[in-house]
Amino acid sequence: MCAGVLWAGMALAQSPVTLTIDARTSGAAIPADFTGLSFGMKTLSGNRAGAHLFSATNTPLITLFQNLGLTHLRVGGTAVESPPATPIPNETDIDNLFAFARAAGVKKIIYSFRLLETNATCQYAATNAALAQYIWSHYQTNLECFALGNEPDLTRVFKQDYVIRNFTSYLDKWKKFAAAITNAVPEAKFAGPDAGSGNITWTTRFAEAEKNSGIITVITEHYYAGGKGKGVAALQGIETMLSPGWLKDYQTLHKKMAVPVLSTGLPFRFTEANDHYSGGIPDASDTFAGALWALDFLHWWAAHDARGVDFHNTTWVASDVIAPDSDGRFKINPKGCGLKAFDLGSHGSVEPIVISNSNGVNLTAYAVRGDRSLFVTIINKEHGAGARAADVTIVSDGTTNDSAVIFLTAPGGDVTAKTGVTLGGASISNDGPWLGKWTPLPPNKAGKCVVKVAAASAAIVKIAAK
């Protein structure tokens, strides 16, 4: 094992925390395409000059996807069908999307088709089938599955549909549209239902109805942890984002949505997730607090059976992971550093971890065992006056003295920071590789790994296995 003393900033006091990991028990492996982004369908269309957001020539965006370790992409959202006059992406748009994916290292895409029809003459089932056949014949290796519609429970959108009035009429139409695609592409698979944030009933009913159909790859849910962001003060947003109370909300959702879905034998994925909807909370969603929240959110759901998470990236709002800078080139918001920190410590299988925290530090921790290393992520969400650092001791059998750490920090431990955020001592940019470094921890004969984690920071500890 190992021991070392490293600081990530300053804090007023330290508190002891012990993390005990049972190396004999491993959970499910975290999928290689766990972390991704979700974009509205209108982002596939070219601009007035014919340039595409998703293209093999958008080098800044490609670089950011690579630097963040983003391996999944979902395209859909409300723009897949509303307003109804929105153009449906054509073959050129599709070509550019998949060319981007291959250049950026995106392993899989969930591609959404229109379900909403204002009248019977639209005949979108046939349009979808033709495009599905095109995608399948050209890009099967990068396609996870298709999806139909978006948030069909959202009355203000689907009141425009001439058929859908409730779950029963939705499911009937969904089956007809799916059949049109499978007639054209017999091997086609689907995700669904992409119900609105926290609308558990539609999700569980869909899973139960389709569990034996053989065409469902994953059940999809939308979840904006804090609900509506509009009108929420920035400091209030930060306090709730870093609050232990949100973990209780995750547990409630897991019990009501994930457990019933998993009981059908189908996995689940969040194809839209973020801290708040309605654009997030300016000066909260786009700060370092968002990075700590995102890192915690990803690990919590990876440890609780999720197939993956796609953070919704609306064009362009405070809650985005990626957005244009003042020159129109793409940059990450601090939240992106949280996604990269997860990438560093998530290659392997989840392991049980017991946290001994007698002083009640606002801290979470997660363990993942890879082929050659144990990764322990520690997130200290203490902030503001009286915030405490944590003296963390990691106890686990089967490890060696070969260990290292990377810290996720903001200047002065400021959770409101929008700039200066670093991971492994380096920022993440759009014009070159991320150059963050692991810092070795010195060995200790006592056989324990010790690391100090300052308030408002996170640490990823890598301990080599025997």
C-alpha cells in the first residue's frame, strides 16, 4: 500500500476520514461509453454557409471531446420534432455527424427520429425508415441504436400531435414507427421512451411493455437533478448542487425508476441529464461547483447500475459542458473538468466502499478497480467559511506502495470560479492535448494510503495492484 501527504489548496481545519474498500468484491464494470453529451437535433443542420457543428473539420470541438474522454453522443431533444417546421436532418447532415464521431473517438451514437405529426399526411414513419436504412448501411459500427421522439409526456409539445393523447396512444404510435424501421432494417434496435425529467411512470410502463420485444437496447430517462433553474439565485444553486440532500434524491429516483426497469432485464441510461433545466443557473451551473457536482453525479449513478449519462448541451446556456467562447471557438465550462476527472477514475468495475466520517465532512468517495490499478475518487464539497479539509486514509487489501494522485481544483478553493480550474495542474483547452500529471505518493510501512483533500476540491488516487 502507500502513504503520502499532498495538499490541494488551503482550508481552515482538517478532519479524519477512512475509506475501506473490499478488494474481494467487485460490482459491474463501468461501460466504456458511459459518459457522453446530448445535443438537440437542430445542431446537425448546416448553417447558412453550409458549415456543420458536427464535422470532421471542427478541430476545436474534436479536441475537446478527446480531452474530456467523451465516448457517447445522443442527438435528439425537443428539436427532433418541435417546432414542427424544423427541418429533418438529411444524408449530408448525417454524414457529417458520423465523420465527427469517428474523428473525435465517440464510440456510439443514439440517433433520434421524429415521432410527432401534426396531421396524417406527414408520413414520418416512411421518412424515418429511409434515413434509418441509410444510417445502418453506412454507419452501423458507430450506432448504438435509434430513438423515436422526445419527452412524449410533455403536453405543451405533444398536444400538437394528431394521435398522441396519453401513454397508451403514444405506445401504439411508437410501435408503428418502430415497425416501419425494422421492416427496412430488420436488425435495428431502439432506446426509449426519453420521458421528461423524473417522469417515472412513462419510463417504467414503457420498460414493462417492451421488455420481451427484443428490439430495446436501453431504457432512457431524463433527469435534471435540481429541477427548473430559471429564477434560482446563483448562491442558492451552488448550495443545493453541493448539498448531501441531492444524494437522497438520487436514491429516491433509483428506487422508483431504476429498480423497476432493471427488474425487466433491461438497462437504463440518462440521455438527458444536468444540474437544472431551463438553461441552468448562470453563475452556478457554469462554475467550479458544477464540476464537483458532475463528478459526484457520474460516480453515484455508475455505482448504482446506470448504463451511462449524457449531459444535455443546449445551444448555448449556462449548464452546458461545452459552449462557444467570445471568438466562436469551443471551450469547456468548469463542468467539463468534472467529466474528465470521472474518465480518469472510472475504467474498471465498481467496488464497495465504506466511509468512516465521524466529523461529518461533506464528502463522497467511490472506488473502481481496473486491470492493474485501484482508483479512488474523493470529492470534498465543503466550501465557504469554516470549510474543512479531509485527512483521508484508504484501506484496501491487494495493493502496493506504487500510488499517485491527481487533484481537481479551483483558485483558492472558490466554488464560484469560472476560470483557472485545473486537473492534475493543467487546464483543458481546445487547441492541444490535456497535459495534467499524476503526482507520486511516497510509500509508508504502515500499509495505508493517506491523502489530504482540501475543501472544495477532488482527488483521484491511483493505487497499483499486486
